[in-house]
Amino acid sequence: LLLHALSDRPALYYQATAEVIAQQLTDLTSELARIAGHNTVVGRIDSLGGLLAAISTLARQDLTRPFILVIDEFPALAQAAAGTESILQKWWDGARAGTPNLKLFLAGSHVSWMQEHTLGEHGPLQNRRTRQIEVLPLSYEHAAAFCPHLSARDRITAYAIWGGLPGYLRELDPSLGLWENLSTTVLDPDARLFAEPDWLRFTDLRADRVYTSLVRCIAMGQQTPGPIARSVGRASANDIFGQLGRLVEMGIVRRMSPMNVHPGKRPVPRYLV
């Protein structure tokens, strides 16, 4: 989506990697040199602060023209260099006055990290953003357009299985029917989607296996805290409220409060996937 939005305008786009910061700075410098053009000499930059200062200098060359900087997979860059968020905060606070044409976009698929470090009230970037956008899965109306070869009934079933993530929907083979696609993309142990539940959205939760167990338990029908806790081997609901809250924050689990509560009794929440 970012690349499509930038397709008709100049921008410095960088997708961070798991490499050390020195290697990432080399790649960032190359991208900066490309944007600067052949009339501008960009030397070796060995710090994130130096890179940001060079970006400010280029942006000031033409204040009538937007200078767009996009850092995709921002958590990878921040984790490679301690203090990245603080360096970015200091630069942004100083750069805004002199470069009103500067547009900075931070993106990342590590949802909980982005919420905590770029949106959280205790993070260095607090209140610096103009807007935040969470890209949600497609609705059924748009997801169904990925499988026009299926009947209306099978498209509904397909949405229940693959959801609205375009990356999942691209796995569907239009030459195969619903159940053949299910067999080859989900049920086959060698298929990419077979292991997705334990990898994609549990990246930052993998150290604690109870998260996966909680989601499986809820998906199998347990909805209230007490039975959920016992199903995962915990003594009481108090032992899992923290993990349930984290799953709710990440959008993996929904917390529902009943409306028909008996007077004098506390409502017992229900959890759904």
C-alpha cells in the first residue's frame, strides 16, 4: 500500500531489516543518495542522527516540494539501534520548524510494538504524530472478489477460513474448488498457512506458550475466565487476566460484556476469537 501510494511521487522509502545498524545505515545512505540526485554528493553516514540531519538539509533545498520519508518495518530499525525513538523525537522536534514540507511515515507489521512504542503515552514519540492508521483485514465484500470462481455459499465459507488478509487470499488457486484449496493451503503440514497461527501474530508472545493455549481454548468453545483458566492449567481466572488483556489489545481476542446481568451480581465477561 505504501509503495502504491508513492508510485507517482519522489520519496525516500526504506524497509528496515534484521541486520545490524551499520549495514542498515549503508542501505539508508544509498537510498538517500538516489533521492538527492547526481548534483548532490552524499558521503558516508555512520549514525542515525547524521542521516536525519542530511535528510533535513535535502528537505530545505526546496520548501515548496514535499519531502517524503517512509520507514517501513520500523521496529526492526529501532531494535537494531538503542535510542532510535529518542533520536527520532529530538530530530523531529527540531526539524519541523525549518522544514514544513517534511512528511515522515513510520510503518510496521509488529502491531503490539508499534502501539507501545509509537502510540504509547510513555514513549518518546508521544503526541508527535499527526495521524495513525491501523490497516485492518478486508471486509467480506472485498475479500470475496479474490475468489469469483467460487459459488456464493463457498465464498462465505472461504471468508470464514482465510479471512480478509490479502496475503492469505492470494494462496487460493482459482483452478481448484473450496475444499481442494483448503487441503493444499491450510491442512497440508508443508503449506505456509499450516503454521501461521503460531507464528504470524504471536511473534512477541512466543516466549509464553500460554497465549497460544488460551486462543485454542477459546476457539474450542470456552468463553468465560474460570473455565478458560482451568483448561490451560491455571488455578483461577486471576492467573490469566493479564494474558487475556494482552490478546484483546492485539485484536486476537474480543471481550464481550453481557447485557442481562442480575442486579447485585458482577457481569462475567466472555471472550471470543
